[in-house]
Amino acid sequence: VEDALRQSQKMEAVGQLTGGIAHDFNNMLATVIGPLDLLATRIGADDARAKRYIDMAIDGARRAAQLTQRLLAFSRQQPLQPVPVDANRLVAGMSDLLVHSLGGSVRLETVLAAGLWWTYADANQLENVILNLAVNARDAMEGGGRLTVETANCHLDHHYAADHLGVPAGQYILIAVSDSGSGMPPEVIAKAFDPFFTTKKVGQGTGLGLSQVYGFVKQSAGHVKIYSEVGQGTTVKVYLPRLMVDAGERAQSLAGSALPLG
Ligand code: ADP
């Protein structure tokens, strides 16, 4: 619980700092990209080399702009818009996107529990979380491998929920994302959720993926835990609270009314 507090304070402080910097930096980038775009339109078709240099500069500036967008999204801590979610349907609906993001050498497997409970979460953000985890998994499987997305109903008893996860005991749904990749040593696991912690090369990792995952899950009254073995692979388990609603009320809830959590 202390760890969770430390983590959220850290994220808040870093969020405020980066938000301000990202905002100003983004404006400065606009003053770089705009003139470059103009210049690109004026370069004659015969000057292929100059065109190439300008394209490289524009490309670099665009990547910097993408990073500042991610930083802004991270620091804004946008309010979530929770709705009743059938995670099985959400995962199934993502399979094209996942296959595309994973590239040819990684096989996608989904194991969806029959009769999965519903949860109450921001569906777009939950998709983002799964995508973040899948991209990390892909990066850990350079030579190819298998990505498994699994769902399950999960009773967390008092002992396990409170002592191991720092969440209230109760009923949760589990979304587990597993890879057969390089795995993480304990010192990487310990820091993995920290904003800006990355082991990737400059320009390849922002170190914001897992801290976003962490922020989302905590805001959704859930929990996330990493199980990893170097050389074996990694499983990230996301627990989200079960939506307490019976089938009759479900239709109503889908019509847009907010429902209490159990
Ligand atoms: P980024 O992916 O930009 O580095 P993240 O916060 O998503 O930032 O991840 C932080 C670090 O955790 C990664 O740099 C990597 O070392 C480690 N990591 C995350 N997911 C995995 C995974 N599935 N397998 C191995 N290492 C991972």
C-alpha cells in the first residue's frame, strides 16, 4: 500500500512537470515543422538530395511531436469514462489490430473465459492498456514467439487481495497478457511501472507504457502485477472489479445509466 502511494505521488509530480514542458516544447516544434513543410513544397523535383534531407528533418520533428503528445496524454491524467465492458468482446474486437501490431513473427492466441463477468471501465483506455502490453511483448520477442491474451473470472480472497495486491477482497475479472520473450530480471520488474523507466534504446522507448497501464488500473480500482522469468517470458496480470449487475439490468446499463460497483 505504501508502494502504491509512493508510485502515485511520483506519477503526479512527474506528470505536472512533463505536462508543462511538453506543452511548450510542442509549440516550439510547430515552429520547426511548419517552415520545413513549406520548404519541402518549394524544393525542385530535380534536387533529390535536398528533398531527402528535408524529409529526414520533418520525420524527426514529427517523431518528437508524437512523444510530446504521449507526454501530454500522460500528464493530463484525463478523467476516465467508465462504462460496462465485456472484456471478451473488447479483446476479440482488437484481434486485427493486435495481429497487425505484432508483425509476422509473433503468433497471437486468445483464451476467452466462458461466462466472463463484466467490468466497469473506460473501454478506450482499456484497449490502450492491452495494446501497450502487446507492444512491449512484441519488443521482447525479437526472434518471434507467442502472445497470449487470456481472460478469467477471479475470486480474490481476503488474504491474497489485501496482502499481495493491495486491493479489497472480492470478485474481479483477470486479463492476462503473456509473451514467450526475453523476460525481465527482478531489478527491471521493480522499476517497470516508474514513469520514464526504460531499457530500450533512445528513440525506441519512452518508459511511459507501463506507468500508463498502472495509472489506468489504479484509477479503475483494480490491480496489475508482473510475473516474469528471464529467458522464459512475461505475464502481466490486470485485475478489474466485477460489475455487479444481473442480466436483466445489463440491457439498461448498456443504455447508458451508471451502475454501482459490487
Ligand atoms: P517502454 O516500453 O517505452 O520502455 P514501458 O513502461 O512500457 O516503457 O516498459 C518499461 C520497461 O519494462 C521496458 O523498457 C522493458 O525493459 C520492460 N518490459 C516491459 N514489458 C516487458 C515484456 N513484456 N518483456 C520484457 N520486458 C518488458
